[in-house]
Amino acid sequence: MKYIVGFSRLFVGVLFMFSGFVKLNDPVGFSYKLEEYFGVGVLNLEFLVPYALVLAIFIVIYELLLGLTLLIGYAPKFTRWSLLLMILFFTFLTFYSAYFNKVTDCGCFGDAIPLTPWQSFGKDVILLILILILFFNEKYLNPIFAKASLKWVVFAATITCLYFAYHVLMHLPAIDFRAYKIGTNIPEAISYPENAKKAVYEYEWTFDVNGSQETHITTGSYPEVAGEFIGVETRLIEEGYKPPIHDFALMKDGEDYTEELMQEDKLLIVVTYNLSKTEREGWPEIVSALQKASKQNFKIIGLTASGQKDISRIKSDFDLDFNFYFADETTIKTIVRANPGLVVLKKGTITNKLHWSDADEFQN
């Protein structure tokens, strides 16, 4: 049992620290995931949406520190109760999400390791078993350092986590796990290879044949049946190839300008997913960068999911003279974790991304 507890302690501790770190690296992204869970049709806790970012930071730091306290043996009673309550809650949440198909990606490991709801539920079941082993075998959870020094290790880790959270909030994630990271060529990332694997679907056709219903299953073709067609149900049997970027488009007045703009040698995109929620203190910094970009002959455009009324207001307030293009809000949130932020492209390749607080660092 001593070795089983030792393995469980190491596995759970490292996994909690890793999971906490990858989400702490991108707390804004995790807050978006919490907003999904709080939304209508999932947990129906809309009153928590305004506090999603604060809750995200608290949860990920708490998760990371729990992994640390488990590994070093600090406050074992508090640690094992916290681990148990947390894993019970998340096991319920991932089961609920998977069974009712509420949230397609749990966000357990941020964008570093995307998991389906059922994969996440399976992971939580394994963790629950290991945590129960730890819970009932506290006598083996001995500290690895002198007890007097453990609290200082936890204190130092807490301060480090808070500083790191502040840093990535005021800049951008230290490690970019998303499809729009620097170096990505968007036209290539949205294209399908010639030998791309196609999705396989199963179609269940229903017909009325002489007053009774008959079903015929095919993989796509319409069955030749001497009866009246009633309906068809489609099921995905096997996933096909899905490009890294599959939801990117630059729309204006109902037209798609993506291909044209991806040919620009110098393109600067001012990204702001929601102009009514934009951080207005960031716009003077953005404007300063735009002046620099204009002198370097950049083509400047905006990208938002907001309507024309909000666009007109922001252009008037900050004397902006470039055109805004429309894209899906979720896509824009994925591109850059800033509202507003800057994305620099050269013939479709992302060469730089900047938070508004770093806009003064803009250069060709």
C-alpha cells in the first residue's frame, strides 16, 4: 500500500500542477470556458459570468497549489479533503457535460491537450480512484522537507503564481498552444491536403411502404425504395481530417475577403472581439502603434464581432480611419487574448502578436 500511495501521490500531484499551470498560462482562455459552463443551457449560472476571470485565476492557482502541497506533504488533511471535494465536483461536471453534450471541450488542460467530454470524464474517474486511495491513507503522506520550511515553499509558490497570472493578463500567454500562434501560415492551416481523410457518416432512411415504416441504412446514397420518404437521421461514424484552423474568415458587407487579405505583404489587424467590452485605456497605445505602422506602409484593418453602431462609435472616439471586418466572436477570442490586441501578418503568416499594453513594441 505504501508504494501504491506513493505512486498516487506523485501522479495526482504532478497532474494537478501541470493542469493548473497550463490554465494559469492562459487564464483569459479558461475564463471563456467557465463562461460556457455558466451559460444558459449548461449550469444556468449567468450571474457568475462577470466574475469568470477572477474565478478562473482563483481555481487554477488553487489547483496548482493543491498539487504542490500534496507532493511536499504540507497540510495533509486540508489537502486530501480539498482534492476529494474538487474531483467530486469536476467528475460530476464532466459527466453532466458529456452525457448531455453541453460543452464539447472541457478545458481541463487548456489548449495544450484538448479533451472530449467523455475523455475528460474518464480522466476524472481515474483521478477520483487515486485520490480516494490518498484520502484513506493519510499516514503515508509524510512531508519531504522540514515542517517549518513547508509553509514558506507554499508562500513562495503562491506569490509566483500571482505574479505570473498578472504578467500573462497584462501581456499574452507565455506559451501559445493555440492554432494562431506566431509562425502559423493561415492559408495553409485552413486548407485540406489532397489525401485528407474524409468523415464517414451513416444515414438511416425511413419510408412508408404500404402503410408500414421501413428503415434503410446507407453511407450516403439515397436508397431506391418503392415507398413514401418520411425522414432521415445522420450519424457520424468516423471523424475526418479537420484542419488546425477551420473557422477563420474576414467578412465585410457580406463578402469574404480572406484570400485577398492573406496576400498582403504587410498586414496589421487590430483585433477586438467585442467593442462594447473593449479596454478603452488600451486604445491610445493601439493608435500610437497604428501611426508607426502607417509610416511603414502597412495595410491596417480591424477585426470584430460587433455591429456597425459600436464600430462607428469607436472610430469616432479614437479617430480611426481603417475598415473593420467581421468574424465569429469565438474565433477572434482564440486569435489573441487581448481586447484590443494586434496581429501582424506577412502573406498570411503570423509574424507577431501583441497585447495592447505592449503595442509600443510594434515593429515591422
